[in-house]
Amino acid sequence: MEIKGSVALVTGANRGIGRAFARALIDHGAAKVYAAVRDPATVSDEDVTPLRLDVTKPDEVAEAAAVADDVTIVINNAAVGGFDTELLTGSLDGAREAMETNYFGTWAVSRAFAPVLARNGGGALVNMLSVASWASRPDYPGYAASKSAQWSLTGALRQALREQGTLVIGVHAGFVETDLSSFTDAPKITAADVAEQTMEALANDRVEVLTDERTRQVKHALSQPPEG
């Protein structure tokens, strides 16, 4: 996938990994980057084009696909943690929000932009996933479940969009230095590192990015007995 001269859209591009994705695309020569966010006023990078998009609102998803009809790269990055949902007690509202945003939001954006990518030559669809896609977590079960569902969706999209020439990439990371992981002091990689590894995957048509050692260890362990 040629990044130079491309037109990209990044959801949740006003901070964290999304902002790093948008900046990396510009630095690698993208002709235009739509920063798709709930509030366009929160986009501070003057090199990108703000675009209103709440991925949980069907009308805004449809409108974004109509406006950004020139895109060749779509990066599904918008996400919430839903960390207030505990495994055995309390409300399930946080987990529902995580599923609506991380899973159904990614699905809605992918569905809306698939024909756009097809018309523009195929392009690429990138989903920002997590090591939690493969590791069930009793301390944040809602987030982990949403990322596992999103990983499953990514595989389905990869098969479905292959015929139209769309490269589908899943990016997995452990803890990244963002607001989303501010609750832990565990080792973290930078958002810029995640973005740069993703640019390399785009340039080399690689379908999976394992951004850190913890993620690579967990992926390898999937073949081990579940007791481990």
C-alpha cells in the first residue's frame, strides 16, 4: 500500500494513538488526512482535516462516508475502556459502551467505507486492536471482550474485502502511553511507536502488527493449554 499521495481517515484522531496515526500518515506523505472525531474543535493539528464522526451514531457514519469519499486508507482507532464494569458485581453499562464503540463502531465505519475503498482502488482498512483481544481480563472484562470481538470482525473483513483489493490490518498492542492506560504503571510503548510500526505494515502489505514483546508473548501462548 502506497502511503505517499494517499487520502486517509482516522477515527478518534484528536489524541493518543489516533493523533499519532494522523501525524505519521502526514509525515509519510499522505496528501490528506481526515481527523474523524466527535467534536472537530478538539483537533489541534493544522495539517489534518477535522471531520465530525461519532462511530456509534449511524447518521454521522453515513455522512462521514459521503463527505470523505476520496479516502484510500481508513484507520479504526476510536475506542473506550468501559473499565467501570466489574466482572461479578455492579452495572454492565461500561461494558455495553465498550462494545458499542469498539466493536459495533468499527463494524459500522468499515461497512460504510468498504464501497468507498473499492471505488478508489481497494486501499487499506486498519483496525486498532489490543493484546486484550487474546487475553481475558477479570479486571477489565468489558474492554477485553470488545477487543476480542473486534479481532474476530477484523478477520471476517479481511476475507470479505480481499476480492475488492482492500488490505485489512490488525494492530495489537499492550499498554501504550495514552489516557486510556493511565490507570496502570506497567511498562508502556509510545503512541508514535505504534503508529510507525503500522506505517511499515501498510508499506509492506502486512496484515498483522504485534507492537511489543508482551503482545508477541501472548499471541504465541494461544497455542498453549488454557491453564497457562
